[in-house]
Amino acid sequence: MELTWYGRTCVRMRSKDAVVVSDAYQSVVGPTGRGITGDIVTFSHADDTPIGKGKGRASRDGSTLMPTSLEDAFCLDGPGEYEVKDVLLTGVRTYRDEHKGKERGRNVAFIAELDGVHVIHLGDIGHLLTEDKLTDIGPVDVCCVPIGGALSATKAAELVAQLDAKVIVPMTVCDDEESTEALARFLHEMGITATLSPVPKLSLMPSSVPSEVSTIVLESRGKV
């Protein structure tokens, strides 16, 4: 399983069976990532900054336009259990704030099994998880968590601890000038004192999942 980050909450996960792209909003993927391709596209929430005269196929609920390079992809934007191209995916209803979406709206966390590795993409979640939600999610190996949004650094660290994932991939969702500070606060909460150099991608197989928690900082492959 190979995972790359395109900025904000947009990630691309490639396995031997299929390519899954999460949150490939037209406004987020930007000029360098416009050609992003995949077999399955998931959206955790509606596009916050839609392009005024954007063109493209809409997601299932009609709230988001997909980049033209993904128009042929199978689209998921709601909770449920799915099997697409031999990839098992589960969408779990969450929210973008601590008040069941009353402030910032709903969110869907997607769990995908890729080459035997379970990855959870939390989207722009804004709260900790209940025991019921943790049961719905099940065990995960990799956690893509938003940093610099509604979650404080402390809450983000608590959230990944709840999920008990061994590989943590922070996704900064704030403006560029704030992202460095937001990431530093999160790494501090995770107990990381050494400087982490960003890497282009994460490659993982079940046998290489670390026994101890490891945080991987990825380079952004796209532009906002």
C-alpha cells in the first residue's frame, strides 16, 4: 500500500487492486495535482471552497464537484459498508465539531483495507470518538488525522490514541503560514522532540507495520 498526500485532507492510496483518492476537491488538488487519478473517490464532507464556475461530475449527494480526471471513479460520500474493485471500505458518520455538526456540518470517516493494511481517513473530524464509533471503525493500522482545524493538538493526539493506530499521518488543514506551528504543536503532544523530515510517500505492508507508534510527515504533492 502506497499513500501520498496532496494537501489539506486529500490523500491518494494505491494498492494492487485499486487506487483510492480521498477528498480530491477541485480547489484543494490545485494546478500540480489536477491530473490525480483513481478508481474510487471518497468525500468526507462538502467542499468548503468550491470553484465558482467549476465543471465536473457531482458527488452522490451533489454537494461536491470531482476533478475531471476522477469523473470515471466510483464515488462514495456517505456512511455504510462497500466493496469496490476488491477493496473493502467502511464509512462511519462523524462530525466536524463537538456539537453533532451544528457548527461546521457532518463528516464521514472512511476505513479502507488495502493490501492487508487498514487505513482510516478521518476527513475534517472535530471531536473524539465514542465507544460505539470505535466499534464501528474496528482495528486500524494507519490513521490520517487533520491538524490545525477544529481539533486542538491535544484532542488530535487523544483521538489517535483512541484508535490505537501504529502509523500516524498528520494532514494540516489550516493556512500555510499556520501549518508549521500547528504541526509542531501536534508533534509535541505526541511526545516527538526530534525534527521529522517530510517524505514523498508512505509505503507499507502488513509485515512492516511498526510495533510502536510512528508518526510520518509527508510532503504535499499538490497545491491549494
